Amino acid sequence: MGIHRKGQLFIVTSVFIIGIFFIVLQNLLQYSAIDVSEPMKVNDYYIFKSMPEVANNSLRTTLYCNETKDNLEKNMEELKIFLEKSYIPGVQSINFGYSIDCANWETDKIVNITISMIGFGKEMRGNYQLHKI
């Protein structure tokens, strides 16, 4: 009779410990799932506003226009392909255009950017001129 009760106690204790584990896990996941920055990542306005800054980072970190392997034209083309092919919730299409005058790169380090983004029910367009200082 004593062995039977030990088995019952083991099963009841195991179920209790597993239940406590799942309750604690669910409570912890609730708090970790709430992230203020997450809505900003999928909001098309914030995505649209961050595109010129991403292009400006490419401009700042690139030394040459098109002479070397690591050049601005290649980096801007990769950015264009990435943005136009990326799936972003709430955004139907992104058109990213740029123009660089490599002939005058030594004197005027200017990149002209045109961005248009079509979301569900709205369209945003912007023209930017980035200067490398």
C-alpha cells in the first residue's frame, strides 16, 4: 500500500511542478512580448523616414564613387535591391531610385535619392539630396 501512495505522490508532484513551470513561463513571455519598438518597425511611416538615413550611412562609410570594389554605386544598388525585394508588413511596394555624379565626385559628393512607398490606402514620396562632408 505504501508503494502505491508514493507513485501517486510522485505523479501529483510532477504535474504540479510542470504546471508551475508553464504558469511562470507564460507570465515571463507576456512581458517579453511587449516591445515598444516593434510597432515602429512595421509602421510604414517610420520605415519611410529611416530610408534616407540608411542611404546616408552608406554614403558616409564609402570612400570611392565607383573606382574600387567597395564603392558607393555598388552599395546603393545593393540597398535598392534589398529595399525593393524585402517584405515589410503593411507595405505593398517600395521604389528606391538614386543618382550619383561620379565625374564630379572629387568636388561634389552628392547623391540624389527618390523614394516612393505604397502602403495599404496611402502613398508616400520623398526626394532627398545627401552630401558627403
